[in-house]
Amino acid sequence: MHDIVIRGGTIIDGTGRPPFTGDLAIEGERIVAVGGRQGPARRDIDAAGLLVTPGWVDAHTHYDGKAMWDPLLAPSCWHGVTTAIFGNCGVGFAPVRPQHRAALMELMEGVEEIPGVVLADGLSWDWETFPEFLDALERRPRAIDIAAQLAHHPLRVYVMGDRAIRLEAATADDIAEMRRLTIEALRAGAFGFTTSRTDSHKTPVGEMVPSRYAGAEELLGIGSALGAVGAGAFGMNSDFDDEAAELAWITQLARETGRPVWFLLTDRYEDPQRWRRLLTATHAARAEGAQVTAQIAGRPIGVMMGIGTALNPFSLRPSYREVDGLGIAEQRRRLAHPDLRRRILAEKPSDEEVSRLAQFRQLITTRWDRFFVMTDPPDYEPASEMSVAAIAAGEGRTPDEVAYDYLTEAEKRFLFFPIVNYVQGDHEPIREMLTDPATLLGLSDGGAHCASIVDAGVPTFMLVHWGRDRRRGPRLPLEMLVKRQTSETADFFGLSDRGRLAPGLRADVNLIDFDGLRLYQPELVNDLPAGGRRFVQRVDGYRATLVAGTPIFEDGEHTGALPGRLVRAGSA
């Protein structure tokens, strides 16, 4: 007598093998049989006509704070994610001394756009060291599993204090202490270490983050901890200011430690061939025996801009400040006044205001050809005729007028601005990256960029767009799309007990109505601590999601079950 048998579904087991029809039997937290016809169960779930897949293992989220107050971690849990890994991009909240808590919240606000008032209200700060941070996470009930990485910014500030914030170079003693604390974190269960070396990460006042100019000797010194422990991955976001030098130390680190090293890879408007060069270099490093991997996104990373969002094409103009911060309905009412409209359209943002933005977002002042009208369901591969520039040319108006009137004339209207991964105006570069064996799917950024980006629905998008609905180029096989976000992400981080539907593994499972799978247009909600605002993206089509053999969502509704836990490296 099994606990649960999922009967007659189309099983896509996460290994990359073609789909097949059969039953899946669960006892306790584990899968005990896959395929064929299984015996009786305490509960039968009819999966005829449904896909049966492993739960998604999301390798790149920013739930470092939200995991302290939210047991669900929506919207990721709505989209079938059963394991979320955070501590990415060098930002996090441990280790921390009391006098630097505010600085870490400012860093998280600047880099990942999680409002400081939300963090101040939601964080309990019942930890100082990274092991204590893991213990604090472990005490909270939750629906899905979480895993943490050690982040460079808090580590550097903890060891160097204000010298780190002033971007001073680390001394030999500083590096040795950061290495020691990294070993401590890895042994406590961290899944790796992450850092940031990019101008796209700034504090709220436009200053660079503490690790921006950290030297190679510092990074190699900290990274050597992974080799000493024999665990963890080293990850970073880098501008590759000196590509040859950056690639040299990355390759050296991977070879000397024997540990995987990953970096974020997207295309960029100012350097369209950059992604190809870096991917070619990744293959060269692998040929030398270095485990170097490019972490990629499954769609353009795009800012949502409208009334009430963190940023829009007019929010840097002086007269817009008269309404900024008001309720959305009141903002729209005032923005409709002809006098305010005339003044805002006549203004331009100052160079100083623009310089405070992350490097990619500075393009919002110049690239009207990359502003697209957001539809419902959303189109993340919009044709050029959907751009504000094209609409303006067709109507004989300025792009400013078109954008302003579109955003203010009706509710829930947004412009989609793909800041990276849309250089040539379609998804072909993304498809090439997705089909390259030297890449890892990630960059959903769940929990981050609260009022400007919502990519936590990428796991669903992979099936909807790449597996079913794409019109402007080739689609991809479902078994590949499932593998990319289950066994591949799990294996990369050493989560050996999940990511596949196989006997003995953890029963993290999705039941999906593939034909009925639908992404909705993102919407703004005020459900964060202190009344904070964020984007969410809702979905239809997940008939059930199970974590450790327990259904946590059925037909889009939380069952009330909280079987999730903190996963420590080495315990999976």
C-alpha cells in the first residue's frame, strides 16, 4: 500500500529521456516506483492528460530576506519551484555585526531593489555568523526547500568594516579571515560563495558595492576555501572589464580547487558579440580541465515600467516628483492633467540622475525602440512594430507622448523594457545559449527587483514559450526544458537527492496541464512587510505541486502544508 500513486500521467523524468506514460508511486518523502502500473495507494491522483515532472530547482533567487518572514515564497511556489537557492550576486545578510545591519539592507535595496523599509520591518536579526543565519532559517516553517550561499558583500564588511564600504583593498590578513569564515560557512551547509564585479550593482545613492574592485588575489584566496572543504560552487556577476585577466583567474580558481565556477552571461546592447566571446572562452577553460560554466537566463531580463513602478521613462524628470510616492490612482489622476503632462514631456532627466542608475537602466532615456507595450498574456519576444518608437512613427507623434498617454490613460498598463538579452530583437541568442552544454539555466531573481522586474515565473515560461507557443523561431523539446531546470541545476549544486523522478529520490513533483498552462500579465500588489509593493505573476495550469511527498498546492491553492526545510550542503 503506497501513500500516493500518481496514475497515468505523461512522465518527463528530468533526465532528458523522452516522455513516457505510467504511474509514479510515493511512500513518505520518497519516490518508490516510476512507470508501469502501480498497486493500491491511500490516495490516488489521476494524472491522465497531465505532465508529471520533478519540481523545479531554481538556482538563482534572492529570497535571503523573504525566507525569514514568508513561509510560501510566492510567486516561485506558484510556478512549481520546490527548491530555491539564494545568496546570489554577492548580496546577503550574514555574517553581520549589529552596526552594519543598515549597510547590508542598503546594499540589498540598491542591488536587488528590495525596499529598505520592508527589510527593516521583516528581518529579525537573530543571528550574527553565517552558521547562525542558517540556524535561523532552519527554525522557520516553509512550504518549499531553500538553500543558501555565502555572499561576498556581508563577508567583506564583517571582516573589513567601513574599509570595505570605502572600497579599500583587502590585506593579507583580511583575505585569510574571509577564507576562514568561508570554510566555516561551507561546513555549516552553504552551497558556495558569490560575488559581484559589475557597474550594474550600486547602492541606493549610486555608489559601487564593496566587492566591485576586489582584486584577483582576494577572490582566489576566498575561493581556495572551496577546494579546502571540497564543496561548493563559486559564482559571480562581472563586467569582464579586462576579459583576458578575468578569465585567467576564473580558470585558475576552477583548476586549483577542482570546484565549479560560474558567471552570469547575457548579451548587451553596447557589445553584441560579448556573449559569444565569453562562451567560447568557457569552452576553452573546460578543455583545460576547469569546471567553468556560464549561468544564463531563459528570456530577456526586462524592466516593467508604469505608474507605481520603481522606475518609468518619466520618473527622473523633475516635475514627475510632484506625484511620485502618491497612491497609484492619485498619481494617474494628477498625471492626466494637461499642465503637468506638458511640463513633464518638456523636461529631460539630468546627467547626474541618470548616472545613479545601474548601467543597463540608463538606456531608458534613449532607447524608445526597446520599449514595448505589455500584452496579456505577456509577449516576451515582441516584434519591432510593438515598440513605442514604431507606434510613434506610425501615429506621427513623439515617443514621449505615446509612452506617457499609454501609461496614464488606463489602469494596469506597463511598458516592457528588455535591458539585456534582446540585442537583435528576438530570442535566437537565448536559444543558442540554452542549447549550449557549457551553460546553466538560472537568473529568475525570485524575490528581487520588487517593483520593476518579475522573472520568478521563468520556470513556467520555459514550457509555455520554448515548448509550446514560440512563433518567431524554433521551439525546444519538453524533455530538454525540464532537464535544464531539474537535474541539471540540482546536480550542479550537489543536490543529489532531487531533480529526477527516480526510486529513492525526494518526491518533489509537479503535475501540469500543459495545454492549459498560462502566464498572466504581472501585477502590482502591496503585501510585503511595512506595506511594501512588489510585482507578482500569476499562472494557470499547475494541477498540483508536491514537496517531499506532500501536496503543497492543488489547482493553484495552498493546501496549508509546510513540508519544506532548509537544505544544508552535504545533507542532500
